[in-house]
Amino acid sequence: MDLMLKDKVAWVTGASGGIGRSIALHLAAEGALLAVHGNRSADTLRAWLAEQDFKDRAIAVEADVRDPNQLASCADAIVARFGRIDVCVANAGVWPQGDHALDEFTVSRLRDTIDVNLVGSLLTARVFMAALRAAGPRADGHGAALTFIGSTAGRFGERGHADYAASKAGLIGAMLSLKNEVVRIDPYARVNVVEPGWTVTHMAKPALDVEGAVEGATRTMALRQLGRAADIARTVTWLSSPYAASHVTGQVVTVAGGMEGRSLWSSAELERGSIMARLERD
């Protein structure tokens, strides 16, 4: 199937590794003109891009997504090179290490997680929409596409990571609002959220390396396997297509193996906990 992404200009934030890198590769494979974004790993990203066979159809841009001026400079560089931006994937994000209750971790951690994951995504969308407004809709009627990368934590919560869960849940409200705003700029533009579950990436690796973590993560999945970055990338590529997903907007697409939630208690905790004790008394 031709997804009609050839020569569409796609901007992927957080493309230094993991899901973002895979999204960039899949969009490039469809013939998109590519702008890959990085921040602290920007030099590594540039080195990676220099080795790709599509390097002449791509640029690397650098910004802290918390800084609107840096993001605006990214958009200016993309437009200067390619003329417009058709596809934006707001993927840049953080997942703080360490499981802590809200009253136990620092306010700086809370603010940083919200600022990068939620505010940074909104600032990215803001700059993208401004660029779209300046360029106007495409003459061929192929609508623009904005995709936020959320998380199942935003739906089910994640004990010890309330900051992360809140930041990802906020993207759904943003998407439901922006889908009604972007069509005032481009009548065929679409906004969606892709919601990964546990996915094998460098960011998730420390948590998944803990003994029993993989078994626990897959316990509530119909497909008892972890996701791969390519699973997310293929979904984002489809949603970015003005052909395959032309009538899909305002949706949360979950890519999590049929996950229904998280187990709250381990077997060991149940065996020694008050629930078992009460059952035995009764």
C-alpha cells in the first residue's frame, strides 16, 4: 500500500534512540523528508544520520523541548530546508528512574517530568501549528498529521510514577482539544495519540532488568510479550498517512498487547499480606 508519505516533511522529536529512532526510520522508508530532533544526544543523532542512505533527504535539529524559542528555531530550520512541515510526532519524553510515592520524590522531579512530557509536547504542537498556519494547507488536499506519544501509564496509572502517568494522561486532553483547532488551519489535518505499553527501549531497560519485571509487566496482557519500538513506529507511520488514516482523528491508539491494567500485588505480597490473613480468618 502506498501511504502517500513520499516527499511529505516529517518532524520527529526525541529521535536519538528507541521509539523515536524507529519512527524516523519507518517514515524515511516511506519516502518522507525527515527532520530528526535531539537534545542531550544531538551529536550522536547527527553521527547516526550521517551514516544513513537517506541523509541527503534529512536534517538533524537540536532543542530542549521545554524552551519555546529553541523549538521555534527547529521549525525555522526545517521550513528553510524543506519549505513546510506536514507531519509532527511529539515523542520526546522522560521516565524518571526510581519508584517513589508522590510525597517521597522531589518537587523538581515532578516539575521536570511534566515540563518535558506534557508542556514540551504542547510547545512542539504549538510550533508545528504555527508553521502549518504560515504555510497553509497542501494544494493536493493531503492533510497534516500530529501524533503525540502517550503511555498506558496515562490510562491505568503507574505506582511510583504519578508524575509520568499524569504527564501522559494530559496528552489525551490536549489531543481532544487540538483536533478541533488544527482543522481551522488545515481542514484535513488530524491529531491522535499512540499509547505504548511496556516496550523494549533503552529508557525502559533498567526497569525491565529487575528480576520478575517482565513477568509482572506481561501478566495482564492477552499477548504475553513486550512491545518493540517497531510496533509503535508502524502505528505512528500509519496514522501519519494522509491516505491510510485520512479519516482518523481524535483517537487514542493503544499498542500494548491487549493490556487491561497492572497487577497491584505480587504473589509474595499476597501470601504475607493482610488480605490473605483476613481470608484465612473468615
